[in-house]
Amino acid sequence: MVKVLIIAVMTSLSVLLEVVSNLAPFGYGLAGIGAGLAAIGAGLGIGNIGKSGMEAIARQPEATGDIRSNMIIAAALVEAVALFANVVCLLVILMK
């Protein structure tokens, strides 16, 4: 299951890279905007994870350890998606 998910993500990233690289005159600007949007999206996502985690800890203080570990895993997944987006933007810039 994980291998299928990884293959699907990599395939979609390569398709996205191909589409964006075809926009040759606008490549640098779009890549910069894409990297910025990825950073903003990751910040908002991790902020929402933290907010929800703090609310959950306030409701059930005895589950703090489980909630914290789940928050860290979710934040790592959000960061991974942002990193993939930034790599795609970097590849668009370097492909020129």
C-alpha cells in the first residue's frame, strides 16, 4: 500500500513538473510563487495541528503523550508535502 502511494505521489509530481516546465517564460516567477505558497500552506497546516492539539489536551489532559506524538507525526507529514513542493519549484528553476 505504501509503495503504491509513493509511486502515485512521484508520478503526480513528475506530471506537475512537466506542466509547469512547459510555461517557460513564466517559470521562474511561478516557481517562486509556488515555493511561497507551499511555505504559507505548511505554516497554516502546522498552526491548525497545534491549535487542535492544544484544545484536545485541554479537554483530556491524561492523553497528553498520545496527542503530542500524533501532533508531531502530522506536522512531519505536512512538512514533507511542503518540502516536495519546494523541490518541484527548485527543479523548475534549475531545468532552465
